[in-house]
Amino acid sequence: MNIYFLSDQFFPRTSADSEQIVSSLSGLAVSNQITLVSSKHKSSSSLSINELNAYYKTKGKFNLEFVSYWFSSIRGIEKILFAWSSITFLKQSKPDVVITRNIPVLMMVLFRTNIPVAFESYRPWPSRNIFAKKFFQRLAKKNQLLGIILHSKFAGESFKSVGFTEQSLLVAHNAFDSKDFYIEGLSLVQIREKYDLPKDKFIVTYSGRVSPQKGLFRLIKLAQVFPEVLFVIIGVEGEGEGDVENEARNLDNIKLVGWLDRRELFQILRASDVLYIPTSLMAREKAGNTVLPLKTFMYKASGTAILGPDIDDVKEVLTHSENAFLVQPDSFEDEKNGLKELISDMNLRITLGEKAKEEMDILTWENRGQLITSFLQNRLKDLS
């Protein structure tokens, strides 16, 4: 199939969603002709596929097209301009299918073309507010909309509630190609030496956006309770002057690290003793920007034990005492006891990590791409 993926993002960037898009398209491109249409400023040079792959450590073989802006503007205006302008590419190329994660683009494709389109989302959009609910309720009746590609069953339930059928929803969990990230001959001891991590310390690591909205003050609270443990927070931006970073600097057992190349990040995850997914519901329920975080799959592939929340979306890929240690969300006592058990039981950590790593053998981006391809082909047949 000739598939155009329309994204109003500026590539490359450090965000998890940009990483997910490029990795996903790399998998889709194995059996499809893929074109990524994204944003750029006229003053900047056009990104090449080799540069994109080098940045994200991917092996994608797809085409790149750009909607260019003369200057930076208000982000909302840029999104609308992108949606309007990208239709030009579609009318010229006439792809078989369009995929997008952007609502303005989805609207433009539906109302200005007759090209079949699929919407990809990690968010449970219809549950966000009454306007989103009414909007997707109307879209559920449009045949031109092939369906919704979702990152979790949790999000899928939201779309089902407004009239989308089982056939029009595909849950395609994210993935991680671990074989592309191992550095042969580098032991865990050598990794700690290379990244200036103590050999004899128990290390708990978090990787991702560093903000209060992610529930990271809980990690700082854990550091206060476990002074003998080193807590590593990876993903600090700029000078790290945020509330979380400023609070963390008051403790000697917290190490702040900036954004890392994904291959470097993977090594540190492997050399850690426990990997931390914030156990607060804040990011999902209040901020609304985290549902089954992408980091979960890299965490699993690393083979290191995971401490995370016992909540619906996370439990789709993590099971307590089988491949992770899950605790009651927003219960610091439960969280503290969970970490204490992991610290004291090395065999438990090894068992959890090995099982999680084993499961990632089939959760590759290519396999995910095949799943999406089959879904789109079946939907096109159903609606023809």
C-alpha cells in the first residue's frame, strides 16, 4: 500500500511521540510504501532519511516531505496551517491510505478529500471532554474513516463508548527493537564505569519527561526513605531548573542526567537494578498525557526489574509478580514496601526482568507494522 503519514511535528526532537512515529513508520515501511509529511521552517535544511535514522537509531526506508513555514508562530496556528497545506501533497500523490495522530489533519482529510484515513491515538479522546465526545461520536459514522489505531485497550474503551465498532478499532501496543541497541562485549560493570555509575550501589532509574505532572515527587520521596540507594533521573532538559530538579538537588543520592541517545539510555537501563514507572495516576488522569508510556517497552527489553502502578493500561503488558512488581497507585506505603522487597530479593528481580525481556522478542516494530497493514487492508475491503 501507498501510505502517507501526516504529522505536524518538527523532526527530529526528543519527545516520546516523535520517537514512536519514526519507529512505527520504520516497521510499516517493511511491507508498504511510506511517506512521512511533517513540518519544517524555510530557513532550515530538509532532513534526510539517513539523518532521521541516525537520530532515532532506526532503519526506516521511507520518503520524507515537508510543509514549510517562513517563521515560527503560535503552535495552534502552525497546526492548522499544516493541516490545510498538507492536503496539497495528498491531492498530488493520491495515496491509498492516510494515517495521522493530529485532529486538525484528520478533519481536513475527511472534509477536503475522499482518501481513506486512519486516526492513531494513545489518548482516550472521547473521555476527555464533552466536545471530544460529540466530535468522535459523529466521526464513528463516517465510512471514509477506516478506524482508530490505538496504543492500549484502555484508550479503545473510550472510542467504543461513542459508537466505534470492534472491527474499526485496532489495539497495536508499541514495541522496541532491542537487537539494534545492544553493544556487544560491554558488560554491566563496564556500563556503570562508562557512565560514571557506582559499581556497588543499588540503582533505581527513571527515564522520560521530568516534571511534577509525571508524579516524580514520589520518586524524590522514595530517595528520602532509601538514602543507601542511588536514584537516577534521565531526561532533564537544558539547565534543569524545574521544580523536580531543584528539589532533587537537595539529596545526595539523586543523580540528574540530561536527554541521552537511545542506545546510551538502553545501556544505563540494563545496568540499573530497578526501573521506575511513576505510580501516581496524575499523568494519566489529571495531565491526560500519559497512557501506557512508551518507555515501558524499552524498560521490558532491558531485562531489568520494573516497579510500576497497578492500573488498567499498564496491566495490559505488565503483570504483578510475573514480569514486573506493581503497586497500588498513589499509595506511598505500598510503593515503599514494593521497592524494599525488590531491594532485598535479587532472585525476584532477575525472574521479573528475564520474563519481561523474553516477551519483547515478538513485540518488534516490524510485527506491529504487519498488524497495522492487515487491519488497513481488511478495513478497505469491508468498506469497498
